Amino acid sequence: MASSPSLWDLLVGAFALMLVVEGLLPFISPTKWRGVFERAMRMTDGQIRFIGLSSMLAGLAMLYFFLS
């Protein structure tokens, strides 16, 4: 019988998957990635914080609904 993965195994796996997803756009289309990065550089701190907060809340909601 296989044992269930530990919390650290899950966290490392989630981090690895995040790196794969984050690397897709620069690998597939470096020009578009550069454009996204340039637009992000023109954003205010408040706009960047709002995007970060929205991303965290969406992730927490996904965890809550899909893992409970």
C-alpha cells in the first residue's frame, strides 16, 4: 500500500508546477513576455499590490473549493 505524500512533498510539487507554468510564456513567446514585463514596469505600486492580492485570493478560493 502506497503512503500518502507529506506536506513538504506537496509544497515542493506545487512550487515545481508553478515554475513550469511561469516559464511557459517566456519559452513560447519571448516577445510577448517582454511586452507584459514592460507594461508591468509602468504600473503603480498600488496596481501591482492589487494584482498580487487578487492572485492570492483566487488561489485560496481554489484551494478551499477543490480541496475541501
